Amino acid sequence: MNEIFEMYIEDLKENLINLSEALIHMEKGDRDDDLINSIFRVAHTIKGNSAAMEFYNIQKVMHTMENILHEIRSGSRVLTERIVKALYSCHDFLEDALSILEKESCDKSIETGTILQELQEISSEEKPDDKDVKVKLELKEDFNIDAELKEVLLANYKRGFMPYEVKVVLSEDCLMKSLRAWLISQFVGNYGSIIAAIPRELSEELLGEEDFVISDNTIRFMIVTDNNIDELVLELLGVVEVDKVEKRELIEELKEKKSSNKIEPEIISKEYIKTELDTQSIKNRKPNEKQDTGFIRIPVGKVDGLMDMLGELLILNSQFAQQVEENFENDSVMSNTLSRTAKLIKEIQGLSMSLRMIEIRPTLHRLHRIIRDTAEELNKKVSVLIEGEETEIDRSAAEKIFDPLMHLVRNAVSHGIEDEEERIKNGKRPEGKITIRAYSKRGNVYFQLSDDGGGINTKKVLKKAIDLKMAEDNKEYSEEEIIRFIFKPGFSTQEQINNISGRGVGMNVVDEIITHMGGKIEIQNDPGKGCTFIIKIPMNLAVMNGTIIEVAGGRYIIPTLFIKEFFIIDDNSWISMKGQRQILRIRDKIIPVINASKIFDIHEKDEVLYNRREIIILELDQKLLAFPVDKIFGRQEIVSKPLDFEFANINYAAGASILGDGNVSLILDAEAIFKMVELQN
């Protein structure tokens, strides 16, 4: 029974991800039959599985949801915004049910009253029959609608695509009317499908035609769209030489007319749906799409145990290698065996690590939902662009990173995106935009969260920090130092506490979790235009390849990914600046030098730095640094451990590891060192 229950839970989690992904695309405009069918299959699967497990509360809700979806599939019910919201409510219900099931292993305490009432109210609504669903066209004979096009319009209206008439009046002094008409048609075409236009729709090749006449300075379009028509009206009103814009829904009566210029129905079948979401993935992979069946489910605990044992094996292998080097230096047989063992361990490591790697897609889609709900609660309009859904990350890292990302996106909606009136006043689109981008680079995963809001008001932040006794009134702070105040416990610029912000907890949580994961946060602030948070965390929190070095009597580890090459230099390689040796010339390249005494805050004479002959060249974003060291011990696979909060002030360290001799060494943060050297120079 336990095994069957675990399989049910895993299936429910997988179906929840598929449902969330489908709902995001549905809300963004993708409402084709395949998407509706995929949501129907999710509901049907969960209903059947729940019935088999005797979870009748869940079964009852899914059965009602399935009935509504069946009516939409058959065309007897129109997909409305209310239904979309109800489907989101079903998703929330399933998430709550999942939490209860994991705790109690039964569904007796799952409350169904609210969601069932909502679904039953929708089910009891009068369903428009095909004969009653008609399009109102109170137009002159110039808009020609034939019977075939009527059927296409009806079919698309049932899928949520509304027909509108949009009338644009040009100013009397408009000089190049045909060019202006063409530009306006481009705007309209970006918001929906143009079915007809008066005068006819222009192409770029027909701009110079003499018979193109605009009577009464008025252009009229019949378009079909599921986008917000008010946004189109605002866009058109912003066009130069446009005096007036009117829009009207066409939803009641369709008058069939004989047409000499028949409009082909294929036009409507190729709707352009405007969406900010990256739709490439949905084109290649529909929700709930069946993948290869050659998979087995493995409990997470077993994979975690395997990774822990791998970490211990790597440490033991490192200790064994050091003992062989010290005691059996000339034993070629043992050295060969050790080399083969190390190679095998490395292959096992790569395979084991891949078992824990998952796509970040579910995490990013959960963020999309949070942005949607937060914007709705604050009465703001916010669009979301998601990139890099296929980026892979360690499973444990994906779970830990969600809370920091959640606080950041809620903060972006609450503090970053301005109210609609303020955005229009500042010359921005009424709808704010948040971009979430994930990508991997040099063994790290990056999350880039950007908004086009007002940015961070550093004056306001500094004033609040002074009021809270976090900053000194008579001290000057750099912009970066001021911005870092937002991560302090209890800091918030929100005057009144609400459900979203005001308690000064969120950003502090972000900083603590990211630091504990061995990651970094960078903030790019552009006042008046927006703000970008860049989070960097290790792709795998356990194992990495490092080069062990010795500097000033201490051993350190440099991630091998950042090492370009090694050099042995002489005195002629040094170049003096301002009376000090600060630069090396290597192969006609001028390379800045890392001064260990300044970076590691140790006391040693400059002569010690100049006497070092072994040089490691570090590379980051096509920038080079020379690192003089006392000794290079070699490369090895190391088990990375995050630093405790007590060592968070060590800016140059990204973590620590136990070496083969049992001693602990710091793992150097190459990016931090590059920035420290830039500041020193």
C-alpha cells in the first residue's frame, strides 16, 4: 500500500506540473484543441487515480472539472476568463490536497466546499447553443461576411477569441495617409488577426497606389483576438496624427451577405497571438506529452545516499593518492591502478550527479503564478517573460532556490512595478514587465530577474536606513553600499504592512539562503527604468574539480574552470607602475596581478610577491588575472561545503573542502577576486 501511495503522490506532482504549464500558456493566449485536451487528460488521470485510492474528495472535484472541460472540447461551452480562473483554483486545491496527503495519507480533512461551489456555479450557467452564438455586425455593406467565414468566426469565438471593430480617425492635417494607415495596420496586426479593413489592408508593396483613398479620415478594422483590446486602443492613441480611436465588441448578430470579394477563412486559422512567454518549448513539447517509457522511479533518499557516499569516496581516494605519492613513488603498478580507479570514480561521479539534475522549468512556472496572483492582489498589470526553462540544476538546489526567487518576484511586483497611472505619466506601457532568465555558465547556474519599474530609490533607502539606525547620518555611502541595506533584517520601505510586504523579512531571507548555498547576489539598478537581480549558485552543491595551490603558507582551491594556463616567469616579466610592480607582461599581453597580501588580508613584504615564479592565469569573461603562488599541487575532484554564516565576511571564498591530508581549505571565488582587483586598481 505504501508503494502504491508513493506512486500516486509522484503522479499527482507530475500532473500538477503539467497543469501549471498548460494554464500559463492558456492565460497567455494559446487555447488550441491540443492544450484543452492536455488539461482534460490531467483532470481525467487525477480523477481515476484518486478513485482507485479512495480519495473521493479529490475525485469529486476532478469529476466536476472534467465535465466542464468536456463541454469546452465539444464546443457546447465557451472558454471564459471565469473558467480560466476556476482552473487555477483547481490547481491550488490540488496543491493543498497534496500537502495534506503527504502529512495524513488520507483526504478526509481536505476541504472541497469552496472549489466545488465555484465549479458547480459554472456548470449551472446557461450554455450558449451554436445557433445563439452570433456576432453582431451593425456595419454597412462594405464589410462582407459570407457563410463560410461565419462558421470560422463562431468556432474561434467558442475558443475565447472575440471579434471587434476598431475605428481609427486620423487628424485633418495628416500628410502621408497611406503610410500612416500602413503603420496603424501593423499595430492592429500585432494584437490579433485582421479579418477585414476599410479601406483595404495595405501591404508595404502597395503604399504608393493612387487608388488608395481614406474617406472621412477614418480607417476601420475587423479583428479577432483574445488579447486585451484596451491595450491596442492605448497604443493607437499614442500614434502620431491619430485623433480618435473607438472599439466595439461584435457578439450578437451576424448578417450573412453576398460578397464579391470573398475573404478566405484560412486568415482566421492563422491567428497571431501576442505573448510575452517563451512559446518555443510549448511548440516542441506539449504539456503531458509522453516521453520515452524507458524510465524507472528511484526514491530521492537513495540518490541522496549515493551522493553522500560518493563524497566520502572522493575524500578517501584523495587521501589514498597522497599516501601512494609519499610511500610508493616509484611503484608504477600501484600508480597505474590508482589512475584507473580515479578515472572510474570520475565516471561514477558524472553519472551520479546527472541523477540529481532536473530542469528548472517547474520552479520558474511557480514563480509565474506568484507574479500573477501578487499583481492581481495589488491591482497591477504585469506580463512575464520566462527564458531558459530547460536549464538543469541539482534537485536540492532547485528546492532551496525557490524561496529567494519568490521573495524577489513579489518584491518586484510590490516595490518595483509602478501603478498604471504613474507608468503612463512616465511614458511607459500601462502593463509592467518582469523577465526571469535562467542559464548555466562555468559550473554555476544564474538566475536573472529584471523588471521595468522605477528601480531602487537610493535616497529613500538611505533615509530609511538612517531612521532604523542601520546607517550613520553623517557618513557617505556608495550606491552599492546603500542598496545592500535592503538585505538587512527588518528593513522595508513599505509604510504599511500588507499581505505582500512591509515586515522587512523577505530580502533578508534571500541573502541568507543564497549565501548559505555558496552563491552570490548582484544588483544592477537603473533608477526610473528598472532593476535587475543576478543570482549565482553552484550547479551542483556537492562535487567540483579544483586545483590546489599554496600561497603564504596556506592552501587554497581554485575551481579549475577559471584557470586558463600556468607559467614560470622571471624578473623581466614584471612591469612597474607608480613605483610598484603591479603588472606582468606575458606573451606581449599586459595582465594585472593578484596581490595575495591585499586579497587575503595577510601581512607579507612586497619582495615575497615578486620572488614567486609560478603563475596561474585566471580567466573570466575574457578578462585575465595573474596569480603568483608558492606551489601548485595539482587537480582533483573535491567535495564542496558551504561556509557557515560566521565566515560570510570572507569575500574571496565560495566554500570549503577537506583535502586528502584531512585539512580544510577554502575554495576561492574567482568572480569576487576579479572585482576586488578592479577596485584596488
